[in-house]
Amino acid sequence: MPYSFPGLSHTAFFTFVGGFILFFLGLYRTTEGMQNIAGGRIRIIFAGLIKNRLKSCLFGLSLTSLTQSSAATAVLTISFVNNGIISLVDGIAVVLGSSIGASLILQFVAFNPGWLLFPLLILSLVLRFLARQTYLRDAGAVLFGLSLLMLGLAMMTSSFEPLRDNLRFGQLINVLQNHL
């Protein structure tokens, strides 16, 4: 007989899967919109923003906050250091800023920003479909991606709410923490 967790229904499982899909679709749309805004100038912009260590750190924090991935920021920074676009010292400052940004993102999520979801979604749709300038439509796409990201995160969180007090699930998490 397969091991199951009482309290996790099929509905909760499919809500989690739907939230997971929305989360990654939002991440993709956000990244795509940012690339459309920056165009092919992303390397020039990246190199121009990193003039000193403080700006580098703030840039890493900002980039991580926008992309929701400190690993992507680190990989991008490593490739720029390897290609000689930025110095090693500035690259270290960017990676430090990305770590700070990841910590701030976790703190933001802990404050439950779900109340921002629908105003952000409405603003993104207004920009996407009513704006005449291309950069405003692209900004609307970025905001739409962020709202999908937040909706997916909210769905995943709510789907596992019944497991919060489940003893078996807590034991499984402890075993996974000790062995991974």
C-alpha cells in the first residue's frame, strides 16, 4: 500500500501543480519582458551600472529582486568576469548584493504580499493593452509575470496548508533535511 499523507487531497495536489506552473510561467514572462525592455544592450547596461563596489552590490541586489534568482545573477556575473566585461572585485560585490537580495526576497515573502496581487495584475493589464509606447507594454508584461509569480506562490502555499500540523509530513521533512 502506498504511503500517503492524511489531509492532502487530490485537489490540494493539483492546486500545488497549478501554482508551480503559474510560478514558472510568471518567471519566464518576467524575464522575457525584461529582455524586451533592455534589448541587445543588456551587456552594455550591465557593465555601465557596475562602476564601483557599492553600485555593484546594489545592482546585484536589484537584479536578484527582479529575477527572483540569486543563482542566475551569480552565473551571469561569473560569465561577465570571465569575458573581462567587469573586474573580479566588482563581480564579488554583485554576488554579495545578490545574496542580500535573496534574503530580502525571503523577508518580503514572509510578510505575505498577496494583497498586492490584484492591483498589480490590473496595472499590468492596463499597461499591456492600453499603453501606446512599446516600453510601457513591455513593463506591463514584466508586471504581469510578477503577478503570475505571486499567484503561483500563493497557490502552492495554500495547497500545503493542511499538512502544516501533520506529524508524518513533519517527520518526512526532518528526514529529508538530515539526509540532503
